[in-house]
Amino acid sequence: MKNFSELLSLAKTRGPKKLALACANDKDVLLAVEAARKEGIVEAILVGDQKEIKEIADAQNIDLGNFEVIDRTDLVEASRTAVELVSSGKADMVMKGLVDTSIILKAVLDKEIGLRGNSILSHTAVFEVDGYDRLFFVTDAAMNIAPDLEGKRKILENTVKVAHALEIKEPKVAAICAKEKVNPKMPDTVDAKALEDMNKEGKITGCIVGGPFALDNAISEEAARHKKMEHEVAGKADVLLVPDIEAGNVLYKSMAFFAKSKNAGIIVGAKAPIVLTSRADNMEAKLNSIALGVLTAGRL
């Protein structure tokens, strides 16, 4: 999988999936969902203020006849309804519209109607970076603040499932730190080595894990050769497992804004993918995120 064009093409073979859009009265998200419908990857149920949804749809020349619309003016109720559509099997994934993230995640985690899984929730971002022959997965840049070793293992496993959904059979995972050597004074380097050992012992499967790696020698074969690193992940990483949300957020935004890389992102770890985009994301990023959700929904 080299780029989002290939990702979208693969999503077309797996779709259409049914998407429940919570608080659908959002122009940019509606445009992305309409684009996804035209691509044949989703059919959508729009949940939210029906009057506002119609006003936006009319202004953007979106035919609501192509969607089911459920009128819910209250944000909490709209979020709960969208999540319940997924938990009851009437939809395959949920997407956040014009609502605070905390509200929709509360519905996702609701014990009665939610989508609680056996893992923790974590965010997986996917980037297409000019000059590279593969997509990069960055995790976790949005959910878990300072995960411990067990948290990092679960985050890693969540993202490996996403990579598998994109038909990357054995993704190479680099546990990213400030340096590539274990230093007891830098706990994240200790955790990185522990994750590599767990992989070698068969406690983490479906991928190849290496760590600690600095960012340069994780993604650049030249940098890895310069440091005389011979690990099979060195310079060839697919998945960049960051040590905490601070590092992840900076890396994510650097790739999106400085490098202007195409991107997508979903939350995984629940029973179904959660498409949760930022208002700063452009329509293409939202469409890419929906396609990523389609692929992931087909494998969960």
C-alpha cells in the first residue's frame, strides 16, 4: 500500500459500508460523506438537526434522497443514536460531525448502547509522504496521554490491525524515542526494548517490532546505515509508535502542516471504527479517513 489512491481503490472493493454520522449538520463533513457515497464506499445515516441538515444540503446541492435522516436536535441524543445504530448492527461505523469529541466518546463507551471492546481506544493516523514508497502509520497522537508499557502494547496491536486491513501482512513497527539506545534514565527507551522483546517472544504477533529507534533511523535507510543499525525495521518502518501524546501530536501536525502530507485518521480499539476528524482537516483528509474506516470495518 503506497498511497491514498490505492487505499481508496481497495475501499471500493470492500464497500459500501453503512456509516452513522453523529450530529450531521456540518457542511465539511457532509461534503466528505457525499463524496464517499459517490465513490461507492459508504451508504450513510445522517443523525442530527434535520432542519439544519436540509439547509446545508440544499446550499451544497446534496440530494438528501440518497440518505436516511434521523432527526435529533440534542447533541447527546444524536451521538447516542448514531452509536446505537452501530452497536445494534444497523451500521458498520460511526463518524463524528458537529459535536465535541468528549460527547461522542462517552456514547461509544456507554455500557448499555456503546461499542466497548477488549482493548483501549487509540488513534491511528495514516500519512502519504512525498519521496517514500509506503504509507506511514502514526500512533497514538490523540487519545492516550502517557501510556505505560501495557498501554503501548495495546496501542501497537490496535494499529497493526489497521495495517492488516490495508493488506500489509507484516508491518514493521518502530518504537520511537529521542535516541536509538536504551538508557535507564529515559524510561521510554526501556519500554521500546521491552516491546521488541515481547515481539520476539511471541507475545506481540502479526508484525515485526524494533526499538528504541530515533525517528531518522526508523524511516531512513541511509540514516540507519550511518548508525550501523542492522535491525530489519531500521529505515523501513511502517508504523511509528510514539512514546506519548506530546510527541505524537507534534509529529502528526509537523507532517500535516510542514510536509503537507495527505493524511487520514480513525479511532480503533472499539467494536467498530470511529471516524473522528478535526475541523482543521480538509475535505480530502475527511474522505481518506472514511475510506480508512471502511477498510477497518471490514476486518473488525
